[in-house]
Amino acid sequence: MTTNSTSDTRQKNDLLLEMRDVRIEGFSSGRWHPIIKGIDLTLKSGEVLGLIGESGAGKSTLGLAAMGFARPGCKIVGGSIVFDGQDLAQLPESAKRHLWGTRITYVAQSAAAAFNPAHRLIEQTIEATVRAQISTSTEARKDAVALYRSLQLPEADTIGNRYPHQVSGGQLQRIMTAMAMAPRPDLIIFDEPTTALDVTTQVEVLAAMREIVASCDTAAIYITHDLAVVAQMANRIKVLRYGEEVEEADTPIMLSAPKQDYTKSLWSVRALQKPERDSMDVLLEIDHVDAAYGETPVLFDVSIVVPRGKTVAVVGESGAGKSTTARVITGWLPQSRGEVRFKGVSLPNALKSRSVQQLRQIQMIYQMADTAMNPRQTVEEIIGRPLEFYLGLKGAARERRVIELLHMIELNENFADRLPSELSGGQKQRVCIARALAAEPELIICDEVTSSLDQIVQEGILRLLMCLQEEFGITYLFITHDIATVRAIADEIVVMFQGRVIEQGTKSAVLNPPYPEYTQRLLSSVPEMDPSWLDRLLAERSRDAA
Amino acid sequence: MLKRGNVHPVLATVLKRLGLGLFTWLMVSVIIFASITMLPGDFTEAVLGQAATKETIVAFRKELGLDQPAIVRYGEWLLGVAQGDFGTSFSGRAASGQDRSRLVMDLVAPRLQNTLFLAGITAIIAVPLALFLGLTTALYRNSLYDRIVNAVALTTISMPEFFLAYILILLLASLWPILPSLANVNTEMALPERLIRIALPAMSLTLVIIAHMMRMTRAAVINLLALPYVEMARLKGATRTAVIMKHVLPNAWAPIATVIAFNLAYLVVGVVVVEVVFVYPGIGQLMVDAVTSRDIPVVQACALIFAVTYILLNLIADIIGIITNPRLLHPR
């Protein structure tokens, strides 16, 4: 790289960014609400600060404010944001533009959405560098390829000539890191850069990002809701809640001795444990099933046994065939070979040929509670519909049952008249659970039901599901890619990889050695709270590879 | 681009659309032919009047081929068209005295030329203007400028086109007589003279079609402004203009092209009212006259031209939609 003399002259431990009493407001339901309520944040050159908290805590808003940027509908109303001697809170946008994309860069949460589908990747990688005349187009291209290579992208020489839809999510996320790194900025804002990735991909991306940030001595703000991830990346951690700072400390101290109760509660899902139970009574049996989307085969000889009253977790990275298996069980995708038996009786392949009773016995809960509910129906209508359809409840009886169900999911009857838009993420998922319960099913298929929720809300949902199982003996088929969740609630585990079942067994059998190779890889990829976890893992893997 | 011997998806789509277009056109010609045949009264009666003897009518019908069953006439016409022969107009045939009949081609060609001339000039003004207004209103949305442009565009699109035309005549030909109110062009005229003659009709048509295109451009651009990659572009330090031109517009072409194609087609097939107001010898008037006199060969030829215009312009819009979408142009 040719220029950026500023970072050469700056000493390590110089103050790079100093935010004082920053206040940000957002506009909703007709008035301005405070989102960030006076936060101080300092960052030295070359230092990595982790920002952590549940969604709505204001992490992203604060991260963007460090660039002097507020999303449409938000405004910075007070405080100072001094970056290298300039107060970004006072600077006009035309002046901030000279910093953006060159001295401060941004890595967005979803790389798939943050790349322009109309341009080749390398064009987007070098765009800011060339516009700011930090280097010529030819030099920038050469440098971009070098960055791709150091981020261990395959075919580094040519991958930049592809369009965003032609590479995978993990590759895109690394290319975005290269894009952020290209002008050799002083500061990078990482906004949940690995949240959308599988654990196995996440490890590679984390390692690549950490390596390149360290080698270029760039300062970074790393935003995430995953403590274990931030533990690998950050020197210091700041915990946010409701737009206020909860506490801040160096990473090892924060992990070993958090002071605030709230910080301790962030650990709680990992503390959730359930004793493993044994049962011989088989409820659902998937027997040598093949399935395909059109011409593309996706499931190969899948056999899974689901015992009654237990939780069977199906784990694997995306594309492993977990959700497709659920679609076969529910009849959405008729299998091309094999059989699905429920209580020993073979289920018709196609949804249309199943009886109402067969449909009632198997219910589903989805990842996106948002899109799984009709936004124009009230909670009462949403929960009442299966009561009417499956059980023929009407009028006062239906109303009574809806209220009972609301109590079961720990909501009060006032929620009956609300629309989905008036519920929080966790409440929406609870309503979806109530809707599934309304049919009085024997099996509920949970498809990544906690993946888009915060740790604390996740814990609440998982506890609720466990309670309901305890009380009504419901069987769960729990699809997830999150091993922490599996540890918390599963009795049995099925590991899937590329459309095949790698292994099925009790939790203690699957989670303890000896492992098949893929299971080993999957389990070891789950970030641990130990800050040295990533180092150890990478060292182990390179030793194995050698 | 030719992978595993497959045809490139763009070419495949174009071929498919062309095939569908041909089928559409056949259907249109059947409908037109059938509906004219089913109209009460026929050409011979319209020309010869009620006083004509039975023998004259029969002889005339025979000359025109109207004694044949409809299906045979349609078949013969279709065969002719396939060979580039659009037949002879029913007007001025021998039975009405002497043979002054003309080939349909000779009737239609100069009128089509006039229509394309007016449509072309209008398009050259209206399309860039609409794009410019659409982009700038999106860029400065909710500003005073945006509101004024939108209000004016909505006003012009809400008024009947003849009314707009008369207002323009009143202002620019009557109160301040700077432009001619009659647009009776002919082939002997020099280009500048012709341009001046069609100034008012071109202006009226511009006012009619600009609102659609402008509003679609504005909506398509604004839709994309909320996307994460637009925020990313801003955070990479791109100026507002660069964000719109480089990051938004390339992804917005498909809907914009569709609306432009639709409006250009309207300029060819739907402007008969404006032609009448300005006495402009375009193809719209020709077709209306031919329908009135049941001159089937001319009506069929016009219908064919109209159908082909729609089909081709929509095909072009589809192709633009495909080549501006890398997902289709560069499959995985």
C-alpha cells in the first residue's frame, strides 16, 4: 500500500477515538425517543473494543455513531465524537465523507445484502480506495488480490471478478473484510459480522478477521451479541443495555468476574441444563428417505428415530438438509423414496392426502415468527384458528381456550387483542408456540426457533418449551445450528451433513468422544468463553493438517 | 458463456419471448379479423349505398373476395402476409367506376413513417426528461422541488390529452402565435419545417407520457435507497449523486424499462386523439377511417403493426431487465 502516512506516524496507545456523553434519538410512533442515553467510549490506536448487549441495546447505533453516521430516522442530538482531532458530531456530511471508506470503514452484518448485486466484487472492494486516490486502480486491484489471499479465499486471483451471488456467505463476509481493509483504515466497525454464518464458517472468518486486524495494527469496534465470539476478538468489552453502559472491563476480567447481574445473566443460556431421559417408545420414524428439489437431490438415505416425549435435536450447518427433513415430515416436500411412520402408521407422502387428524398431530414453529404470522390478524385470531379447524371450538369455548393458551405461554389475556406488530420478538415466538399447542399435537417441529433471538430471550423460550414438555409430554424435533442450545435441551442428537445423517445417539454419546470426523469439526467450532479458545483451536487444526 | 452445450439463458429467454410474441400476434389478428367480420353491415353496402342493385353488390363482393367464407379469406390473407403481401385496399375498386385501388402497403407506409417520426421526436424529449426528473425527485424527495414536479406531472396525466392539446394551441398558437396549430406535414417538407409543424403535438404527448415514466423512476430508486448496500455505499464515502448513479440506478432499470416500453408503444398505437386535434396524418387516423369503412385489409395491416410494436418494445424491456441483472446474465 502506498499511502496513509497518518497511521505510520501515530504511536500505538495514542487516543484515536473519544466519544463523550453521546446521545442519539430515534423517531417512532410520531415522536423522538432516546436510543443512546449518554455513553462515553474511548479507543486507542490498534485496540479492539467489543460492544455487547441484546438487540435494541443500541450497539449498532453506537457503532455507526463512531463514524458520525446516524441511520435515517435517527439523529445524534448531543455529545462529542472526536476522531483524530475532528468532532464528527459537528462535521458536515461532506467532510465526514472524506473519512468514510478510507480512514474509518464498516463491515456490515449481512454481507449478502451489503454488496451491490450489480457490480463485480473487486470493483466494490477497491471503490473507496480508488475514489479517494489512495492508489491507482491497478495497484488497488493487486492489493485486493493480496488481501483476498491473506483472508484465505479460494481462487484469490479471480474470485473478485465474480458477482456477489456467485460466492458463498462466508466468502462474502471475508471479501467485505478485505473491502474494509483495502484503504488501510485507522478504525474498522464490525457490526455483527459473523451472526449470519454457520459455526464452522464462523471460525474461519473470525480467524481471518483477527489476523488481518492485528497484522495491520488497525483499531476496531466489534459489535456482537455473542460473548464467546467477542472474547476471541476484543481486548476490552463494553456491555450495553437500553442505550446505557452496564459495565466495561478488559476481556479476561469481564469473562471471569463480571460485576453486574445483567452481565452475569448474559451467560445464563450456557448454564441451562436438562437431565437426559431415556425412552423406548417410538413416536416418529423416518425410514431411508431420499428427497429432491426438482432435479437436485438434497436428502440421501435419511433415517431418524424420534422417541416419544423427548427432544431430538437435529444439528448441522446450513445446507445440511435439516429444514428439508422437516418439510418431508410435514408433507410439504413428498419424498422420492422411503417412508415416514407416525406411531407405526405410514404417513401419506403428500400433504393433501393426509387426514386432518394426521395433520393435527404434527405442528411446526418457525425461525421467523414475524413472517409466520398474518400481520393483520390479532393474537386471538392467530391462536383461535387451529382451535376451530382441528378441534371445532367456537365462540366462548374458543375464547376461553385462547386465554388458557396465553397463560401457558406466560402472557396475560390482554395480549389477545394485539397485532403481531405490537409484540416483541420473544412474545411473537411465544404466540407461535401457543398456535402450535392449540392443535394439541404430539410432535412439534421447531425449526431454528431461537436463532434470531437474543441470549436472554432465547433462554426464556427454551425454558418455556421444556416446561410444556414436562407438563404435556410433547415430543420435539429441534432443528438448530447452535450447539449451546442443543446442550441445554436435547435428549438425543442427530448430526446431519450434506443431506446425510452422520450419526444419531443420546446427547452424552454424541457430545463425548469418540466423534466421527464431521461431528468433531462441528463441536470444536462452537466458540467458547475462554479468550484463548480460537488460538488453541487454530493451533490444533494446523497440527492435524500437518 | 455456452456451458455444457446449453444455450445462454439470455438467448433462450429472447427466443422464447419472440415465439410467444408471434403467437400473441396471431391471436390478435384472429380477434381483429373476427370482430370486423361480425360487425353489422359491410364494405359494399357502405360504398354503394342502399340504392345499389343486387347484381352490383354481388359483383363487387366477388371482386373483393367477400363471397368466400371468412376462414378462407383469413387464410389467404395470412398466406399473403407471410410473403410480404398485405393485399389491396377495398377503396376505389373497379366496381365503383374505375380502378383507383391502392396497395395496403402504399397507404400504410407514409402514415407509419409520420407516426414513427412524431413518436421518435417525442421519445427523444420525454424519456431523458422523465429519467432526469425521476432521479432528481428521488434524490431530493419530499423537498419543495419534488412536490412541485409531482404535482405538475399528476396534473398533466389527469387531464384528457385533447384538452392538453387545446390548451397548448390556445397558449402557443393563439395567444402567443409562435407555433403552428396544424401539423399537416408531407414528404416534400424539409426537416426543420417538419419539426416546427409537429412541435405542439410532440409537446402534448410529452406531457401525457412523462408522468408515468418519471414516477416509476422515482419509486424504483426510492425503493432501493433503504437497502443495506446503499447504506454501505454511503459509508464508503460515496456522494449522493454517486450513490444514485452507481449503486441504485443499475439495479432499478428493469421496472423503469418496462414503463418506458409501455409509453413508447402508446406513442405509436394510442395517439389518434392527438392526431385528430392537430390534423396530423398518422397511422391512428388511417386505422379509424378504415374501421369506419370496413376496409378489412387496411385494418388488419394496422393491427399487425400495433401488435408488433407492443411485442417488440416489451421484448426490448425484458432484455434490458435481463442484462442489467447479473443473476440472470452470470448464472452461478
